[in-house]
Amino acid sequence: MIAPAILYALVAAVANVVGGLLITSASPRGIRVQRMLLGFGAGFMLAAAFASMLPHAIEIDPDAGMVALFGYLLVHVTQHILTPHFHFGEETHHEAMVARWVGTAALLGLLLHTFFDGVAIASAFDVNASLGLVVFLAVLVHKVPEGVTIASIMLVSGNSKRRALQGVVLLGATTVGGVLLTSWIQPLAQHGLALSAGVTTYVAASNLVPEVQKQKDFTSGAGVIAGVLVYLLARLVLGGLDV
Ligand SMILES: [Zn+2]
Ligand SMILES: [Zn+2]
């Protein structure tokens, strides 16, 4: 099932670039929409990770629990321990952006995660098309905020608009790369779904939810619940138990 996975990964990659363009063209309305997407994306991703990805991973992978834990920690290390400053959403901490390499480090940290966005899509399509679609949606809902995140951190740390846009194109490209490598690298094919369940849990619960908590308004908080409800709706539309 590599062909549809590649197409969906390309759509997701375009959403990364859209997020980057929102920042480099400084559209205030776009930024508002992307803030709402943080909560919504968190809810949809949490639901997809717990209710779709993990159960399917456990069915096909005897080590699913440990592998998911490893996936979670992998993102923690690359986005927190090895990266001096990273969080989702628009970058506003000018004081933390003393050097251009801070932006580059954040980009490198996020590249592992965007690679796993592709691994997630490919390994979900390997199980069945409905799971593939749900996981694609879980990736798509956070791709615009992802582009916003990297473009703004690169700009605030003193990189040019051109570099910022190169950054978001690279994010999209690694997602497509994740799809391709999933069929070529045996451990990825075997543990891909469990790994990406851990990665998705990190992105939802440890990248997006903390941003929602910072915003302290009803809409962002309610967005999480809306994301879960839309996931449940998607399950219904896609035929219930198979998802
Ligand atoms: Zn910051
Ligand atoms: Zn992502």
C-alpha cells in the first residue's frame, strides 16, 4: 500500500509549507486559525494514538508497549535534551534566540518527528486503508502548526525568510522520506506503528497540550474535545471497529 501513503504524505508536506508561508508572510488571521488548530490537533492526535494506533500496534507487534515508550522518549531527547529551545506554536521568546544555530537546532529536533509522521502514515496504510486515513488526518491536523513553529523560530533566531522556507520544505520532505524508508528498513516496517504511536502521543500530550494550557482561553481548551469528537465522527464514517 505504498502508493496512497506517498500521496497522503505529499499532501501533509504541502501543509508544512503552508504553515511556513503563514509566518513568512505574517498573516494575522492565519496565525489565529493556527492557534485554534493546536488544541484541535492535540485532541484528534491523542484519540488516534490511544484508540487506533496503539490497539492495532499491539495486534501486530508483541513489543508494542516498549517500542511506543521508546518512540516517545526519542522525541523527548531530540526536542528537549539536545535542543536548547523548542516548543510548538509561534516563537515569541526573542531573548532565547541569541544565535542562528538555535533555530537550526530546533529544525533538526523536529526533523525526527516529521520523519515519523511519514512512518506513521505508511505503517497505518500497511494495516488497512481506514487506519491509514485516520493516521493521515492526525498528521495533517498538526502540519500547519508544525510549519509555523519552524518558520517562526528560524526567523526569530536571525535566519532569512529563504532559510525558513527551506526549513519547512525539509520538514515536508522528511515526511515523504519516512513513507519511503518504512518499506525498506525492516525494523521500521515491523515496529513502525508502535513507534509512531509513541511519537504521536508525545506530539499531542507534550508538544501541543502544553501550548493549549498556556493560552488559558475557553476556545483552545474546548478545541481538544472538538478534536476527539471529530475523531469519533471519522471512525463512524470510516466503518467503526476496523479503525
Ligand atoms: Zn520560544
Ligand atoms: Zn508532525
